[in-house]
Amino acid sequence: MQMNLKKRLFYIFVWLLICVLVGSAATYFFHLNFWVAFVITASALILNGVIAEIEDRMKGGFLNSRRNK
């Protein structure tokens, strides 16, 4: 089923907002350049999503509940 455009744009906005907020906090607390902190945060979120997707689709994962036999 196709996700509607408003929901997709909302999720993108929330993702960018999280990156901006964490990037700003890292700038304040760790004295990093904002764009460096933003890229680190965005990369971490993307990598986390990819790893979670792979784990969920493996045998016994959340989306594939078949047990290893």
C-alpha cells in the first residue's frame, strides 16, 4: 500500500527535526561544527534503520517469526 504524501512529508520533517536538535545539542555540549554534528546524527539514524530492518527480516526476527529448525 502506498503511503500518502502528507504522512511521508511529516516523517521526513520529524527526521530532519531530530537531526537538527541533536546536532544543535552536540554543537553546544561538544563544541562541534553544527554541520558535522548534523551529518553524524543523520548517518547514525540511517545506519540504525538499516540494521534494524536487516535484523527484523532475518529468521526469527520481528517481521519473520519462523523459528530456526
